[in-house]
Amino acid sequence: PNDYSEEAVRKAARNGQLIAIRDGNANLHFPVWQFGPLGGTLPGLKEVLAVLSHRPHADVLGTVTFFLNATSRLEGLSPLEALRKGDEKLVGQVKQLALEASE
């Protein structure tokens, strides 16, 4: 079974496997859209986050923007929408986009 304790989620964020946004009071928030309907992260999310972490000047805002902006490269879908479909081909295309964004 997957462990969804607060500590497990915080650890995943520290390890770059989840997006965590710190607010003005230093509280961490985890956008719900990065999780699948049955729990766990979306297919390919951890791999895409790993690639995006290598961008020069990588920051959480840039990462969120990458996931939420629709692109013609994904037939008008955002990378988030493409990952939600769970289609292996689309997940591969999102990973390719992340690689290009990291160059």
C-alpha cells in the first residue's frame, strides 16, 4: 500500500518527486492536480519532475507553469492533461518536452 502520511509527502517533495509550494507563512501546499484519482502521483510525474529539476534557474513557479500551459506539441493539451490520460505515448511526449525545456 502507498504511504500518504504527511512525512511521506514532505519527503517526496524534498526529493523532488512532488511539487510543493511554500506560502508566506512557510507552510507547504501540494497542488492536488499532481495526484491521480486513485491516489499516488500521475504516470510519469516523478520522471518529468526529475528532468525539470535540471533546468538552469529551476523554480517551483516555472515547474507549475510547464505543467499547466497547453501546447500544440501535445495536440493542444497541457502536460498535466497529457499525463492524466495515462497514455504511454503522451507521457513520453511530456518527458521529451521537459528535456527540451531543460536544455
